[in-house]
Amino acid sequence: MGALVAVVCKKGGDAAATASAMLEALKVRSVEAYGIASPSVVEIEKSIERFQNQISSSIIIGYAFSRILNRDRPQPLRLEDAVVVFDGRVFPSNQRICDAEAFVRKVSRNRERSIQTFIKETEGDFAFAIAEPERLIVGRDALGVRPLYYGENQDFVGLASEQTPLWKIGIDHVHPFPPGHLALVDRQGFKFSLAKRLPDLKRKQVTMKAASQRLRILLERTVRERVSGLKKVAVAFSGGLDSSVVAFLAKKSGVDVELVHVSLKNQSETEHAKKMADELKLPVHSYSYTEEDVLEDLPTVLCLIEEPDPVKTSIGIPFYWAAEKSTELAIRVMLAGQGADELFGGYRRYVDAYLRKGGEKTQETIYRDVANMHRINFERDFKICNFHGVEMRLPYATYEMAKLAVELPIEVKLQPSDTTLRKLVLRETARNLGLPRAITDRPKKALQYATGVSATLKKIALKNHLPLNEYLRQVFYSATKRMVFYD
């Protein structure tokens, strides 16, 4: 696990120093090795300062390596006539070789075609870059679970796992790399092609019983694949439906599960989470925080999520705490329930849309949200976990799960009523699995409200006599400049 960078110098000069500066700007803790490579030469050192300046090329890729599994190894890796960085996991995984080596074996010949096939046929969370003598080949998984950004200016064409390295080299207009796409990158810029996309919205007639049976089979498989080969795993646990299903199935898969619950002090949801952990017969580590903790961690979280968005910040802070505690527990893989709300109609706004516009329009809204899960949730949370050296795995965020979700009729997700519980099919699946009614029938409470973080941020902004948007914007720009994350 780690973070990648890639750069092409438009004027044909040496891009090695530029790539090193990009690597230095990455926000990843516990880096064991840095790698940098031209299309023909690879150099790997324990620190950027130890690079021997033996690489000179207008096309450079780099990697900050943080070991999660014993089989993981530093990168870039060599191909016959190129070098590659593969940041990601493939499911089900080959327990004998690292995921990067498995990728290399599949794309060594007929490169463009084999890469298209890899993206199309592989279930996993990944982003990769291949440096050839005259170009880069870059790609991302179909849902965009692993973050990847791109941009260009008059001097450089660049890509990175974070926006900051691109800002660092003067690329101000940065965009998320489109999920499921392949890009050929050279001095002229980017040429994108689609390898795998979310299936078209199709409404199939299916009963609740049939839908929940299909969902159960798929959930059991995706959780089992994401804990395979692990002895222990953490679960970001709220006591709600999404994380409880993940925790229950992880335990059923035979791995030791440690629940991590975080919130501000004196939140009612904390006692509920502890009770639900007891119901699930799983150990829970519960941590309480204060307004001072929010103030202390806010600048770092804003730098990690790389934008001063109030909702993303309110969710990012609890995720920051959960990942931090997972590290302290010496657990390097954390499961989370992200994606379930978009897939199965978990947000209150879906009910409002259903009441105002009907089921068909609501399905279209849900479909758009599923297509944008990477931008709304995944990129934020993955960057936060990566900072702490924790690998986030998302059992709901799979292509097959998304395919199932877009095929399900709106009626198995929610009802046009103010009292509907929402995510009906997931609740039915949880009941069939045997989860307690206190979980399956409990109304959803969004993380930012359940933890008390949203209200605390508003309180802090009010003390500073500023609207929350403006307060976060000021903290963001102050923190990024001070930490040399933004020029």
C-alpha cells in the first residue's frame, strides 16, 4: 500500500527532480521506502534524500511504500521494456505473491489490450501507472475506491494519489481520474478511453425475498474476500446497520474482529454502539473526544481531505480518529460500511425526492450518487486512512454490488413515506442473517450527527464569529500553507 505519482515534462527536460518533489508532498505516514523510475531505470531508497540522482528522463513514476501485508513489496517494478507502479488490491487475492506482481504478470504482453481486459474483468481497488519510453499508461478501478487525480499546466502533465503533489508543481486545476478508465499520457496531454463503467440504470421486477437472497450471497462473498488471509481486522463501528453487517460477516468469515467506535463525549449513540457490540459478541474499543480534540485535529484533516467542505470534514474527523486508533491497536486493515447509503437508498433526501418526484426520478438520483461515490466518500476516507498507514477496505463498494443495486426496484430500497426506515433490502438481509432487531430496525443517523462532530464544528465557527464554510476555508488555507501542502 502507498501512494503514487507520475509526471511527463512537456518540454522534454528531466522530470526526476519534479517527481521527487511530488513524492515529498505526499501525506503518508510510516513510509518504508520511496521508489522512483524512468522507463528503463528503477531506484528504491528508504528516504527521498538518499536517491542517487541516477535517473534522468522526461517521463517519471514514483511510489511511497507502506507495508500492510508481508507479501507487499516496494515499487516501481520492472516490465520487459517499461516500469510500473500498482497501488491496490485484487479480490480474491493470490496469497503467494503481491498484488503488484500479479498485475505485472497480466499486462506484460499486448499491453493496452491486456490492461483494458484487466480493468474490465478484475474485481478490486486499484490505481496504476506504467512508464514507457514515450508515454504513460494510467488506469483506475471501476468504482474509484483508490484515489487518483490528474492535471496539467504549460510545463507538466501529472498524476498522483493526492491533489497536493500536483499543486506542488504548479498544476492548479486538478480533477479526479475517471473510474474505470484508461489514459494514454504524453507531452500533448491525456487521451482517455473507457474500460468498464457502471451498468445502465435498469429497473428489474424482483421481490424483496429474492433481492435480499441475492444481496446476502454477494455480501458474504465480498466480506470473505476482503478478510481472506488476515488474522485480525478492525471495523469502523457506529452500531448502525451498515457497519454491523460488515462486522457480523467478517466474524463469520473466521477472522478476529475488533470494533472501533469514536465520538464526542456524552453522545447517546456511544451506549448504543456498546450494546450492539455485546449483541454481536464482538470486542469494541470506544473512544471519546472533546471540542479541543476537534480543534487540534481539524487542520490535519482538512489537509488530508484537501478541501474545506463542511460535510466531508464532519465525516473525515471521526474517520481520522478511527484510523488512528486502529494503528494504535496494531491493526493495519480496517473495514467500513461506506457505499451502502448510495447503493440502497439510505439518505433522507431520497425519501424527499420520492415524495416530490416519484420513484423513477429517485432511481436516477441514486444512480448518479452511485456513479460519484468515489468523489463524495471514498477519496476522502482512503486518504485519511492512508495517512495513518491503515488500509481501508469497503465490502459494499464493489462492481457486482453496484450492478445489483442499480437493477433493484426503488420499492425494495425505500417507500414514499416520512416514516420509512430506508435501505429496506439491506435490513431484510440483516434480519435473515440473524442480526438483532435493535440493529435492523433502528433508524439511520448520519455519522457527522451521531458522533457530535457536525454540531461541534458549528459551535467552534460561531465562537469565531464566522459561518462554518468561511471558518473551514480559513483554517484550510492557513494549514496547507504552513505545512507546505499548498503554494
